[in-house]
Amino acid sequence: MTEHGVTAKGHSAADRRNLVIFPIGWLLIVIALAEMLLVMVSMSLLDGEAQAFLVSSVGTFMLGVAIIVTFTPTRYGMDFRQAVLFVTTAWVVVPFVAAVPLMLSPEGLSVADAYFETVSAVTTTGSTVMSGLDNQPETVLLWRSLMQWVGGIGIIGMALVIFPFLRLGGMQLFKLESSDRSEKLFYRSGQLAFAIFAIYMLITAACILAYRIGGMSWFDALNHAFTTVCTGGFSTHDASMGYFDNAFIDWASVFFMAASGIPFLTYVRLARRAQSSSRVETQVVGFLLFLSVVSFAIALWLVIVDGIPFASALTQSAFNVVSVVTTTGYATQDYLAWGTPVAGMFFLLTFVGGCTGSTAGGIKIFRFQVLSRMISQLMTRQSFPHAIIVPRYGARALSDEEVASVCVFFFLYIATWLAVSLLLQLAGVDPMTALSGSITALSNVGPGIGAVIGPAGNFASLPDAAKWILSAAMLIGRLEIMTVFVLVVPAFYR
């Protein structure tokens, strides 16, 4: 700090604060414009939601303008610390603003319910407190789906830009600014953002078309494509994808859920005909292999135990396995009724997640791969204590820091899960629902285990205190835990 509170980079204390708050104003204006679009949709559908979205849009727009005018910085250029503060603040504030139309709706939700619903949307979790979806106004259903879709592209941006610098359990393996310049696909962040957004749009458009060909209405196809590509899982029907009872739609959903669990940077490389990094290929191959093996194993169980024809068993198994692992959260039926071993398997699957750089949540495949290599190294050293063994991830040798960061992440993940479970039990939730609800929120999966929050239930019956706790857990999980924990470390602010 230099004279008059100006840093060496030339930013005053006020500018450092303004650089965090100022972009929030622009985010609110974007939300206001989206709400105005929903006003026009509501007016065309005559579903009675136009007034709620109009009031929310005007209020959000005025608040956004006030923030921009009040907190305009004199110098621009956000550093890493300010970027982390901005991202965390944005993910907490945006759901509050997006919840206003749900509270002002004629069927208005409470503050706790509305915030839970919008946090679940923007974090692409897919847990819901809303029932009777088949009779809900179409504007409200579209708003939920749109929030999830926008949240998905925001997640990809964080995974590629913010998370690698935080050493999020080995995520620096995927940092774009590699010392090997041949791996740099773009030299400007704007080019990369545009390329990823284009891929996101193309996959969404293809998904809409596939669902429409499968027999969905255009409205259902649009909503479900939004919530498939972002691996969010909100549906326009209480029965979720089971409402359609259509094998073509199920397999189309499997394809696009799995495609969205793969790093979007992989598609950018393929589109530019660049040589894919072996680091990315390692997690993609592991991800697809894991999905195939688990789906096939559960299908065999259904054939042997329940006598279901193999084709039908594989469809049911693949759909629900891919839905849970990619943290989408769709369901075609209550898979908990397939037997205790299968129910236990699905509980474990909620921890897994997709690939880093995708819209999926969870611990992520690559962390399990790094952990398995570390365990293999330790076991080999037991037999050959004098051998020099270097764990590798693809073609790359893992550093001690990368291995340690994965271990730290696993510890914090399990510790946070248990802490949230304890808080839920203190809020009056039974132990099974607390353990299941905390991990489904932290992994951003959606449905939990048990009669209350399982695939056949929802979160409406939980006490308000539990909904606030789960909202916080969803945000912590989506921000990859360390982004939140680093904020309580004094050294972060020095």
C-alpha cells in the first residue's frame, strides 16, 4: 500500500471495492432484460405472470443502474483477488434477484422457497420445492429453465478462468496458460469465451431438435434442452422425463447429458482441429468408461433380479446412471425401488460428477483418477521401498503440490458434507434425509435418497432453516468449496 491508499498497481481502496460491485450492476441489467423478455412471453400466453415479471424487471433494472452509477471505478483491470470476490458475490446475489418473480407470482413462493429454487437453478442442481409442475404457468417454467441454462455457461467460465488459479484439487492441470505455447488455442479470453458459447449454443440447438423429433412439443423440447445441456435437470412435469415414456427421448437425453459432462474445451479443440491434450483425454476416457461399466452392471442386475428385458433394462439403467453422474438429476422412475444394493450404488454415484470444464458438478472424475494413481504409487512403494515412482496423469508427471491439493479437496469435501448433514439434523431433518440432502446439494445433483427427497419426492416439506442451509451448500459445491473457504483466510486479503 502506498500513499493515499493507492496500491502499487494504481488502484485505490475504493476502486478495489468498486471493481467487485460494479459488474454486479451489469449482471442485474442483464437479468432485468431477460425478465422483460418473459413479460412478452407471458402476454402472448395469457398465463397471468406478466405483472410479476414486469415489476421485477423494472425494479432490477433500476437497482442495476444505481449500482453502476454509484460504484463506477476510476481505473479498470480486475486482479485475481477481486475476480474471486466478484464471482462469489455474484453467485449469492443473482439468485435473490432472480427469485423476485417467483415471489410476486399469483402462486407466490415464500422467500426461503423462492431463493432455494433459484439457487438450485443457477447452480444447475435441479432440486425443487415446486410441485404440480404440469399445471404451473408456462412463463414460470421457462424462467426456471432459462436460469439453469445461463447458470451452465457461467459454470464453464469459472472452471476455465477462475478455478485453475485457486489450486482447486489439481484443477491447475487444466489451466489454459500452459508453458507449452502449442497448447494455447486462443490468445485472447474473448476468443475463447465466444468459441465456448458457440459450442454451447450448437449443442443446445441440436438437443432441442432431437427432443422435438422424439415427440416432445416445442415448449417441452426447449425447456428440457436448456436443462439437459447445463446438466440442471429441471422439468416441466412432475414425472420428469418419465412423463414422456419414450425410449428415443431417453437415449437422446443420455447422449446430450454425457456430452455436457465432457469438457467444452475438448469440443473447441476438435472444432479447431487441434491436437487434444492427453490430460483432457484421460478424464474423458475415464468418464465415458465409468458410465458404460456402471450402466451395464445395473442393467444386468435388473435383468437377473427383476426379469426385465435387457434392452429395456439398459435404457433405464443408462438414463438414470448418466443423469446422476453428470449431476443432471432427471428421472424416468424411482430407481430406489430397484433394490437396496442399487439404491446404495446411486447414493455413491452422487459423489462422482463429470469432467472439469463441463457443466457437471460433483467431485469430478479427474480427482478420482489422481487419487487412484497416488494410492497405486503408495502400494507399489510398499513392495519396492527403494524404487523411484512418479505418479502420472496421462503424459504428465504429477507434482507434489497437485497430489496434495487433491487430498485437501477430498478432505474438505467430506468435512463439508458431514458439517452440512449435522446442521440439517439440528434443523429437524431426519438423519437419512440430512446425509442424502447434503451430498446432493454439495454435488449439485438434484434428487436425493429416501421417501422425502428421492426421485419421487421434492424438498417442499423441509423446514425453512433446512432450505437456507441447502441453498448455501449448493453454492459452496458449485464454487468448488475452496473458492468459499479461501475467503475466510486472512492471507487472501493481504
